[in-house]
Amino acid sequence: MTQPKTHSPLFHSRMNTSASSLRKFSLWAAIVGLGVLWFGDTAIITRDPGDIFRQLFFGAITPSISTCEQSCYTAFDPLINALLTTISFALQGVTLGAVLGAGLSLVFQHRIVRLFCAVIRAIHELFWALLFIQIFGLTPLTGVLAIAIPYAGTFARVYYELVDETDPTPVQSVSPKHITLSLWVYGRLMQAWPQIMQYNRYRTECAIRSSAVLGFIGLPTIGFHLESAFRQGDYSESAGLLYTFIFLIATLRWWLRSRLLPIYLLMSFLWLPPIANFKLSTLWRFLTVDIIPAPLRQSPFQGDQLRVWFENIVLHAAIPGTIETLGIGLVAFPLTGLVALLLFPLASTQFFKRHLTRYGEFLLMISRSIPEYILAFIVLLILGPSWIPALFALSLHNGAIIAHLLANISNNIRLRPDATRGINRYGYEVLPRLYRQFLALLFYRWEIILRETAILGILGLHTLGFYIDSAFETFRFDQAFILIIITAIMNIGADQLSRTLRNRFKLNNTPYELSS
Amino acid sequence: MTSSSSSTRLFHLENCLLGYANESVLLDVNLTIGSGERIALIGPSGSGKSTLLRHLQGLLPDVVAYCPQHHGLVPMLSTFHNIFMGQLANHPFWYNLLNLIRPQKKEIEAISLVTEKLQFTSKLFTSIDQLSGGQQQRVNIARALFQNRSIFIGDEPTSSTDIYQGQDIISLIGEQHETVIFALHDIELALNSCQRIIGIKDRRIAIDAPSHTLTVESLSHLYQSHNQ
């Protein structure tokens, strides 16, 4: 039983609990985040942020939708066009991505396929779009491919893992040696089918968000109209567009039915055939000339110039861009966690009655419906480009996603009848039980946070996306290409790190709603 | 049997139907419990003992120290914190949060007194998920004792400890509380440690008598199933 003790518990300050390593990690994450924030750019550079805020707020409470003045079937043609385009890109992109991903998942056990998929999904949709615009122009093909290609990489991995995690005994008991295709379909694929369908649904929602954001670089989705409304200072119009978009996402589960999908898909192909008028010579030129480092193109090849070219990119774009991206990512990590922990009780029946948690769920739904990019864009209008819009957008969007999942988990915890209530329940009963899953979710999200941070550079923050966007704008495609590759390497590194840390803290549950 | 004349009446149930959808249901419960009583609840598993105890706890939640069978301890928190949870209602929330982050010396001392009585001191800062079933059960009892309340309601509080520890713990609980209500599966222990036995069979109270009028044999019929 108990040994005669050699030390009094009074001097026993070292906790030996299974939560203590997680606590220590969280403390360090917070310290690092605060430390990095100290060096970060948090200056407000707009002249009168209060005034813009008032205008935005006024717009938010007086939403409007611009109507069509000439040659339209209905008054709402521009909005309907934008919505249909947004959905078309998303549905076609996600379908093509799923088909390609399903094919890749069958050969995913090969290392080279894994690497290929890791690379294509490490490049953000917006970067793919910027590349394809050079070849196909602002065409539907660009929009569909920009979504389909990175999504294919993700689908391949998730499909493979979902099937891989199913129970192998049904197949083995029928025929342990020779596994035919139909046996595999019956014995393995069908086990994972419900999760696969659920994941497809989730990714479709993501694709609609991606599609909206593609509008910010010129494709005719709702983001395009949103950006021009904001830029013209027509904040009622932008509020109207934003509310419509949120409504579209919020009602997904009612109108996006898998049985209706073939019809939607057919309609979207008729509405917006994924084609582009492009010359093969353009494609050829882009691949063999434009993205080749400039010094390599010169006929007497000079090694010196290549070195200078590369040094220039590394010193003046890659390194400062990576530092800025990682810096924001390191602050956003604990901040996102904090937002999630503060928000989830609002939607949890452990703390509020069922009819009240619906409001909390609604709040979380709105926060996660708006893509980071759009949230950052709005805050940037008020405060100007600094870390603050990025941190606000990243932590609110991702924090709301984690909070939503935490609320669901917490609703399933059964407490004893004499359990305490309120803040005591939060600190003693619920938080300790959730914490492991919370950290796992946060690690999954961190990889996505970094991807998005790089992208926010297009808005004017000096993350990697800024340097990539500037290179595109000045037609230095060779530099843009190498920077995109560097960004992809950083994302793959973050993915690996997140995996290592999850294993280290034994956080191995796989919430697929979170993988990107 | 009714409560002894000198005590105040704590619980009084008349023709009650107890239980929810996923619990065993008890019918026609007629029961009066006064302060100072030592009551053992016996009967086959699934007969509704837990339902009755949970109901009694719910009637006087602020004076009952409750020790449920599914102890509901927080697995990743330390023994110290799980015991301290018994006193959460007596402190402001900021003090509780402070004590969660950094155990306060005063509380460590107070809790050490309780764990010493249960001969269980070395695992104060170990988390529950690293303890054995018997150790977890003692944490559960320590938490109830730490509440310093007048009524103890325990559902098989000693089922995972050995016989001698069980007897010690039962008498310790008896010393610390004015009124004690246990569900026990050990009939001998029930007869030795309590003055009143309530036996449940076929979803009804079948026996309610002073323990000196009962024997192990006379109670065995509670556990015999019969065809109706």
C-alpha cells in the first residue's frame, strides 16, 4: 500500500500528472508568442481608424445589394452571377480534386506519390491561381484548377488514411493472400465510406470559401465584387455581399445534398464550362522560359550571375518573408488557442441551456464562415497593414473552428450529479478533460495558419505572399516560382513539425475536419 | 421502521416512483430517514440502489457528501486537485483557478490530513489516470470527507479495496458524519457497521429493519431470483 514517505507533500511541488507536460508546453507557447509579438509590427498606420470603423459599422447595419441597371433578366443579376460562379468553381474544383485524389490515394503508399501530394497541397490555391492566370488568363479553367490541384493532394492523403485505418479483418478472413479490387471495395472502402462522404462535404464548404477568395485576385467570384465594393467605400453593398455569402455557407447542409450533386455539377458545367482560350505556345513558353531562373536563360551561361540572382532572392525576399510568416504564425498559435478556449463555452451545454447555446453556435458559425483572407482584408481597411489584421483574422476564424469542435466534444462529457458549475466547472471538470484534444486540434490548425499567413502577404503584409505577388506583378515569374517552392517547403516543414509534436504529446486522434 | 424520536427528519418519501429513462426504476418508495442514522442499502446489482442514492443526494445537494460508484474523477488532474474539488463551492472562483495553477499551501495541508487518515499520502500530486482502481476509490472517498458535511451518501464506496481496508474506511466515514447511507454488496459488513438495513428486490423496498433483527441468512433471499 503506501510506503513510509521520505518527504512531506508540502515540499512536493513537482506535479506528476498526465496534464503537466501539456501545461508546460502551453506556457512556453504563450511565452514564445508574446516574445515574438514584442518584435512584431503592430503599428496602426491609418490616419483615422475610428472614422473608417464607424463607416464600416454603418454599412454593416444598412446592408444593401446593388441592382442591375441595364440589360438584365432580373434586378439581382450581378449578385446571382457572382454566387453561381463561386459555387461552380467550388463544385467543379472539388469534384476534379476528389477524382484525382482518389486515383492518387490508390498509389499513395509510394514515397514519390506522397512527396508529390505534399508539394501540390503545400502550394495555396491563390498561388496556383496566380500561376495559372499567366497561362490561361482569368478564365474558368484557372479557377477550377486552382482549387482542384491542391485539393487533390489533400484528398489523396485523407482517402488513403481513412481506408488504411479501417479494420483489415473482413478482407483477410475472405482471402488473406489474393485481394481483388471488388474484395477491397467491399471489405475496406465501404468501411470508410461514411467518413469519406463526410469529409467531401466538409471540403466542399472549404472550396466555396477558397472560390470566394479567388475573386480577390480577379476571378469573377463573389470575392471580386466584395473587394471592389470595399475599395469603393460602398460598405452597405459589401455588407450585403458578405451576409449573402455567410447565408450561402450556413444553409449548405440543406441545399448541398449528395443526391443533388450530379444535377448541380451538370448545371455548373453548362453555366461555366471549365475552358480557356489559350495557346499551347503560351504554356510552353511559361514552362520552359518564364519560370526558368533568368541567368540560366542567357546564352553564355555564367555561374556567377546565377549565384547573385539566387542570393538576391534569398536575402531580400525568402528570408525576410519566412521570418515574417513564421513570426505571425508563432503569435497566432497561442492566440488561436486562447480564442477557442474563450469561445467554446458559449456553444457548450455544460455551461448554458440548450436554447442559449444555439446563439453561441450561430456566432461560431459566422466566425468560421468568413475566410481568414476576407476578415484580414476588412480589419486592414481600418488599421492598415500590420500584424494586427492578420492575427485577428487567423485567430478568430481558426479559433471558431476549434471552439465549434470543442463544444461538440464537451457536450458529450457526462459529469457526476454533484459536479460543480460555472467557472469552476470550466477549470476543474471540462478544460482538463478537453485539453489533449484541444492541443491536437490546435496543432492541426497551425499548419493551415501558416499556409494562410503566407497568403495574407498579398494584402500588403510582408509575409512570403507579398514577395510572390510583387514578383508576379513585375513579371519576374522565375522569382515568383522559386518563392512559391520555398513557401511550399516551409509548409511541408510545418506539417512535419506538427506531426512530430502531436506524436510527442501522444495526440494521435485524427479530426479530418481540420486537415487541409 | 421510522426514524428515532430524538433526531430530525432528513428525508421523507411517500409512494415515490424514482428513476429516469436509462436507470433502474424504483416503485412505491416509502422511506423516512432521520439524522444520526447509519443505513446500509443492500440488494442485487441493478435493483435500483444507485437510483435511490442519487435521488437522496439530489434532495439535499448542499449538505450531502456524495460518493458515486462511477466516481467521475478528472483523470488528468492530480489527486490533490480531485480532492480539492469537494470544496470548490466554498471559495471564490479566482481562488479556485489560482489553486488549479498553483496548489496553495493551506489546501495541501488540509488535504494531507484527509489522505493521512485514509493512509494514502504518497500520490498527492500524481494524476488519477496513473492510479489503481482501489486508489481512485480512496480519492473519491477523500473528496467526500474533505467536504466536511453532515450526511454521507456512498455507492459501494469500498468495492475495490480489500476487506480490512474496507472496514477501516467505513468506520472512518461513520466517525466523520452524523448520518451515513451506504449501498453495500458485503452483507456482513452492512450488518456490522450499520444500525438499519434497507433491502431492495424486484424494484421495491423489500426489507427495512434494524440490523440486530437480521442475519446474513435472513437477507440472502433478496439475492435469490424467483419466477413470478
